[in-house]
Amino acid sequence: MTAPETAGTAYGTAHVAARPGARLTAGEVISLAVILLLAAAALVPQLLAPGDPLAISPTEAFQAPSWQHPFGTDESGRDVYTRVVHGAGQSLLIGLAATAIGIGLALVLGTLGAVGGRALDFATTRINEVLFALPGLLLALVFIAIVGPGVTTTTIAVGLSTAPGYARIIRSRILAVRRSGYVEAAVVLGHGPLTILGRHILPNAVAPVFVLATLGVGQAIVWASSLSYLGLGVVPPAAEWGAMLSAGRPYISVAWWLTVFPGLAIVATAASATALGRSLQSRTRQEQS
Amino acid sequence: MLRWVAAKVAGGAFVLWAIATLIFFGLRLIPGDPAQALLGGPGSQASEEALALVRREHGLDLPLAEQYLLAMGRLATGDLGTSYSLRQDVLTLIGEQFWGTLLLTVLSLATAWAIALLLATWATRGSRSGRAVASGLEVVASAVPHFWLASMLILLFSSLLGLLPPVSVEGPSGLVLPVLTLALPLAGFLAQVMRESLADALESPFVLSARARGESETGVRWRHAIRHASLPAISLSGWAFGSLISGAVVVETVFARPGLGRSLLNAVTARDIPMVTGIALVSALAFVLVTIATDAIDRVADPRLRRA
Amino acid sequence: MRRAPRTLTVIGGSALTLSLLAGCAAAAPTSEEPVAGGTLIYATGDAEPSCLDPHVGGNYPQALLATQYIESLVSKNADGDILPWLAESWKESDDGLSWEFTLRDDVSFTDGTPLTADAVAANIAHLKDPQTASSTGYLAVGKIESMTSVDEHTLRIDLSAPDSALLDSFSMPWVGIQSPTALERGQDVNCESPVGTGPFIVEEWTRQQGVRLVRNEDYNSWPGDAAHEGPAWLEAIDWRFIPDAATRYAALQSGEVDVIDNPQPNSLAAATEDGPITAIAAPRPGASNRIELNAGKAPFDDERVREAFIRAAEVNDGIEGLFFGTVARSYSVLSSVEAESLSTPEYFDVDLDAANALLDAAGWTQRDADGYRVKDGQRLVLEFPVSTNQSVPAEQSLFEQIQATTKQAGFQVILEPLDLSSWYGALAAHEYNLVSAPYTKVGPDVLRILYHSDSTVPAPSGYFANLAQLKDPKLDALLTQASETTDATLRAELYEEAQDIVLSGYHVLPLYDQQNHYLHGEDVEGMRALPTVSTPTFFDAWLAR
């Protein structure tokens, strides 16, 4: 699920700037703490979990959470805590890469549509409509049917399916910014069209998209894990949350910890990213009003 | 208005053609012989004669351009072809599966709406801490993967409590868990959108004047604020419908419900070209229709849009 | 070297059920009288067939369903003896090239067509017709050259070479006998509603949902080992497709369904402890589940490297943990169901030092920074395509463990989970060093299909069954001789010698029997697995409720 396209209509045409002095709410503190923890897990996993996420010990399979194994052990006796920590990097990478692909494509489509003249606008709108008409997982599934499953495919597929939403927002933002006073002033001052686009329009049009992208990263992780569950995503024994979840699901009645902990990691990540995105959104909105 | 409708319909037709073309050429790029896939099955080894026969039967021996033109010609007449793996008319198969998915998505959409409305009103009227809890719930609900939620619901309601069946059965009890699985994450999204517009509406001049006229807080809330708060969420219905269809792929697989989503997943793994194309087209068609309908409602409701 | 012990448990004299625990026999005689009526709900985790006629293609999901409505010329009892079924008796000529089958004269298909010699001939012709696109049945009747109806109920079959596996082949559901009138309706219709002589009739097939089977009221062709006579007790069977294993088990627990197949090992273990759910273990015949080592290309063209891999691969702890003690390690290429199975644990001792020494001797002396062995700049890489359709999650986890343990000796195993058609593609292109490919066939003749050098030559479809790429003239001779001899003792000796060549050459790593289990609720009585290919039969089943 991408952030709904209409979320973007909340933006006015004023310059976007976060208000640094505002007090943080409890929700924001929790979200930031989760994100920082994740960043630590992604960058220096050895610090949080010194073990090897792939080390097996078949005789210790299916052990319930204990002091020695805080999240228990999986079907091959691997330590679930170590795997969840080491999985952060992979999951975050997929989330970030998919969002980057989505926004990159959206930038091209949105900018061409807004400033490229009638024909280009027509063409990009049609491309957008086609992408829109195959919502989410459907587009990803069709894409996977063509290219075959795997991490790269999953990432691209998720990125592709988020692109049209971003593209619409970028296009309408650019159109709005173009009509604003300071762009008209720049035109009067005789700046070239590319300078105006690069220096004035794009920075202002794109800023809110990055707020939306915060929302998107969480959803991209959720999606990628769904594809792993359907057997089309990350390949085991790699420590990735979605793959761990689907590997643990058959054992849900005997080893709940295999599904619960990676699931909580996904929910915590996606929820924190969403919460941060939303508070960024409302902060920028307060700034404008 | 007529011109507007004609343009929308032409746009929709273009979308369908583009999807059919993309899938047609895309699926030809994959490694593996479609004739082999047609005869495939665990342990089966088709003979060359059988393969040749299947190729001839399905026109797989013709030049690509000819295959494409034939395929498009058939699609234009509403013939979606015969499923490779199920050996039945695709349109008939989709007809069998369509209603199950439609029922599931419509019920889920309604449930999500009801939950979202409750959450949103609770969040705007409640105390500070109540608001925080409600918005926390929204965020968490919208971040839960469908298949994980489904597993947790089955674990709780079927395995532990024994209240509800874990698979699709006749009657309403079999629908409860699938609908909840689809509705909860969507409700989280809708509630976020609704809460913001509700908060805005409650501050708006007409609500203030209603309060000034001495209307009760409940009256204000239900008569004015909610109606206005719902508008942005209604225009999200097209998007919500799309997200439900993709959620149905997972939910139908987990709960063994017959439907388009599960058929699509099977078709993708079986490389069943006519079936993948057919389901993609039908769901795209449904999406296009829903979008035209919501756009039309918006135009009727808001005259300013007609000039745009 | 010792012969594999038979793990069959014969229960109740006639009903034969393989059971893990002596206490939970499915078909144990009960004091209760069977009750007629009711609908049994069966939930399968196997794929939904694309055609209900098991002649077309011919895979296990088709066999599961077809067992309910199509019957074969012969059957087998729990001891592996051939039983008459639709064929009352048969005679083999002295040269083994000609057989005469006498059919029962009182049997009709459920569309009213009588069972005759011409009907059987039409079935074999149907299997051999390329339009049918048969594979399993096609291979099984491969040696049949011509058929002649001697009289209305006697069929003479002439072979191109003697075939000691002919009766085994005729017992399989993929060679089941269908109404010739029904076959003439064309494949599309016949796939939808095949017509046999079985205790149930296909009433309706709703795609992605299930198949409704109703009782054949005029049924009279039960096999000799059935527990009762007359039509089946059950009025109908509701056959549902529920692909998700956890959901399937939850449905059984909550009583939504009565029987499930392909249970998770942990569900199976829980079932034998709990009271209400009963397990039936029915290992499939033919080959065991094993990993083949591709000797056709480097590095496994060197026997020392093959042996090193097998010495380094620790699987016993994994099998114990992953399968919750529900399966036994196999040391044989054949299923423990096969009397000729040869078990050789002594070839499979795990010994890391020995593995390292063998690899050093084979020239893989260096190790790179990741700990993998290197020779002439090449890493010791083993490609292992895994069919996600055929390997259950526990088995895939076991492969991950093999990946981890053989890494200690310096092997880099690359696991590639693939869908079925990509998996066939990888095999056809020889892009594998290790592979696990199940093969179900009744009788030890499966050895000829799997390890005769003829099977390294790709069939026109590109598939070859000899995935180990074994090309040994001595082995070929043994297998050909065994398939043509009529002397049972000589045949057993030949197969034993052949298996020893395969095992002692370190061509395979046997894991366990092809797992096949059914779980049923407490009110299901009298269900058993047919001893031919271990598919369930519900002729004697009834519901105590």
C-alpha cells in the first residue's frame, strides 16, 4: 500500500522548512528511538549481536526464548535474535532502494509531465494510468511472472508500483510552484528555463515527496515481506525479516517466536517510519498555515 | 459531460490495451518453453510429439508478430482464451472467481470504513492520551503485513479459542477472519486521513456557527463534521479498492478462499499466460470503472472541477 | 551390508496401514459397526491437477484423486504381493514376450459401458497416443508393442522385450482403466469428468476450490484386501484444495475438514501425542528421497570429491530436529517399501577429517578468505537447484544445514529455490551439481529409470531421469538383465548388486523415504492407504458421528 495520492494535496505552495524548535511528542521520541536502533543494527550489527546469523546447531532447534536465546532458536537451531538484528540491514536496504526507485521514476515522469509540454504530459499521464491500474501486488506479481523471483526483482517491483503515486504528486506540485510568485519573478529576471527548473521549481516540488517517502519505506518493507511469504522474494537462509517470517509460519503452533519476533520488527519499523513521516507532514503543514 | 465521459472511456481502453501488450511481450521474454509449462507437473516428462502438438494447438509455432495480432484480435472481441494450466475458458474461470473476490473486497471496504470512522471520532473527541492511543493504533494497524495478521488471527481465534474457522467455509463465519485481515490495515490508513479532515472540519466556520446555534456536540459531530470529513476518504475509495485487490492475493492464499487473487498467484507460478493476462485485465477494468465512477461523483458534487 | 528392514505393520488382517506408533493404527478393528452415509471432507496440500484423467501427464496429485474413481488391472497387498483387481488372472508366455489377461466379466464403468478386453486395449492405446501427452503412464507401458482381444474378456499383450515390472506398472493409478466411451468424448471433457469403475464418481470440479465425489451405488469391483463388500459407506467426498499447511492443519483441528495430507512434521508429531488426531504413514514406493551428485561434470567427476561431500554432510541431527522424530534416516536409494531395498549405513559415516584429506588428495588444497577451497583459481562451488513445489519447508531447511556443514570442509553450496518449470530448465541445461528429485514408481525397476545410462540421454522433452549422470556398463547390464528376468530370487540379487554400485560410488546421499502422511479426525474410521503408490482409499472409510 502506497501512501494515498491525495495525501499530497495537503501541501500548499509555500517553501517547505521543518521547524527545528518544536517540542517532540512521545510518539516521535519512540519512533526516533526505533529508527536509531534500526540504523545501528543495519550499520554495526556485530555490536548488538556478536554471533553469526547463519550458524546452525541442529540439536538446539526450536528452543523457546531464554536468557541464552532471547528470541529463541529456529528450525536449524540458529539464534533468532541474532538473525533479527542482522536482518535489519537487508530489510532496510530493500525498503530504501524500492522507495528510491519509486521516487526516481516518479521524478522523471512527474517532471516530464509538468514541464515537457502537452504531448509529453499526455504520454506520462497514460504511463501513470497504466501503472495505477495494476495496483500494488498485482503489478509486482506480473513483473515477477516476467522477470522471475529474487531480491532485485522484488525491490524493483515494489519500487515500480509506488512510482505513479509519487509521480502525480510531483507533477501537481511542479505545476503549482510554477504558477507561484517567485517563479514568475525569476522569469521576469530573465533566468533560463533549466535554471528555473533546477534552482527554483524542483527543490520546492520535491521536498514534500521526501516526507511521503518516509511513509513509503515502511510500506515497501511490508510489501517485500509479503512477496517473500508468497515464495517470490528473498531466498533463505539469508536473514531477512520477510523470509524469516515465511520460514517460521509452518511452525506457528509449536514455535510462535519464529513468527512473532520478525513480524514485530517489520511492524515496528514500518510504524516508526509512518509515524515520523506523518509528524514531519503535519509540522510542515503547520509551518505553511 | 459527454466529451468527458468519452475521454475517460478512451483512456480506459488505452490502459487495457497497454497492459495486454506489456504482459504479452513480457511473458515471451522469460526463459522456459511455454509448451513445456503447459504440460508440466511434478514428475511429468512430455514427449517431443506432445510438445509439438501443444505448440500447434496454442499457436506457439507462429511468428511472434502474428501471435500478438491474433491475441489482440481475440481480446478485442472479449475472448480471453483458454487457460494453459486449468484448460478452461479464461472468462468462465474468472466469472467463477470474480464474485468471491468482489464480496471479500466490498465487505472489507465497508468494515474498514466502520472501524476508521470509530477510530477517527474517538481520536478527535477523546482525551490527549486517548488520542495518542488511537493514532498509535492507526499507525500500527497500517504497518501490519496481511499474511502476518492472518497468522496471528488464526492462531488466536482458531487454534487457541476455537471460535472461528481458519479456512473459507460456507456461511458468514468463514468470512470473518479474511475480512478482518484485509480491513484492519486499511482502516488504519483511512482513519489517519479521516482524523485530519475531521479535526479540520470541527474547526471550520459552519461547525462553529452550528455550535453557536446551540446544537449539541454529538449533533454537530454527526450532522456536519463527519460528512465533511468523509469526503476525502471517499475519493480514496478507488485507491483502497486497488489495495484490497492486491491484499486479496495473500488473504485468499492463506484462508484457501477461491478468488481472483489466488488464481493470479497460481497463474504466475504456472506461467499461465492467458490467465495472468485475463486477471490483470479484469482487475484493471474494475479499477478503471471505479475511478471513473468516483471522478464522476466528485464532478457532480463539486462544480468547480467541471471547468478543470 | 544388510537388507533394509520392512517397516510395514499389518493391522486387522485385511486393512493395511503403515503406522508410526503401534497404538494409533488407523484401520484398527473397532467394536463399532460401520455406519453408512455422510460426506467426508478431504483437504489436500498437493497441487490442483490440471486434468482429473491420470493418463494425461501423470503426477501424484492426479493419483490421489484418481484412486477414488479409477481402478487398475491389478493391486498389491501390504506384503507387496500382486492381487487381482479388474483383471481376474493372467499368464506370461515362457519367453516373457506375451501376456494374457483375463478380465472380470461382471464389471461396468459408471457410465454403463461394460469392462471388456477392447476397453483395456483402448486405454493402453490412449496412453501411447502422443495427443494424450502422457508421461508416467506412457513410460510404464513403453514395452507394449501390440494388443489383441482373444475374446470379450481376454486381452493378449505382446512386448518388445520381457518386462518383469509389467504387473507393477499395471497396478499404478497412472495406468488406471477408464471407460472407452468416456475417452472418446475428447480430452477437455474427459479431464473434467473421467469415468472409471471406482467406488466414487466425479460429480463436479470447481476450480481452485475442490472436487465433489459421490458414491457409486452399483460398485462391485473392490480389491481382494478390502474390508467390506457392496458400495462404499460414505455418501460423498468433498475434496478441497488448501495449499497452506498451517491453515490445513488448523482446519483439521477445528473439525472443518476430516482428513488432510502433506502435514507439517510438527503437526504429525503433535498428532501422535494428542488423542483426537490420528496419523497414517504411507511412504511412497520407488526411490527414496535422496540427493544426487552429478558425476557428469567437475568437481563431482572425481570420486574423491563426491566422497568428501558425503563425509562432510551432517544430516542425522537435522532430520531428527526438523522432522520431530517422525522420519527415519535412509541409507538406500530405494524406498523402504521395496523388498529389494539395500541399506548401507557404512558408506555414510560423517567424518570431517576424512573429507578434508580427500579434498587435499583431489588437489583442492588451498582455501580462500571465506574458507572455501580453491583449485587453479576456481572455488569449490556446488550448484543446488531446489524445486519449491517438491521439497517441503523442512527439507529445504535440511538443505540449508547441509550447506552449513559442508562449508566446514570448504564446499560452497549455492541453494537456488526454483519454480517447477525453471527447475526442469536448470536440470535440462546441466546447471546443477546437486539435486533432489523425487520419483514414484511401483517396484525396483525404478532403478533402471534412474541409473541406466540410457536415462542420461535427454528425452525429446529435454528431461533425463539419470540425474547422477551414472554411465557404468556393468550397472547397465545388471539393470537390463533384472528387468527382463522372471526369476524373483535372481532379480533381487541383481538389484542388490546394482544398488551397491550406486551407493559405493558415492553417487547419492539418501535422506529418508518419500514422505507421505495422512492425518484424520477421531470420527473417521476404516481409512487406509492403497499399497500400490500409497494413495488413500475411502472405500472402507466411514464416519462415526
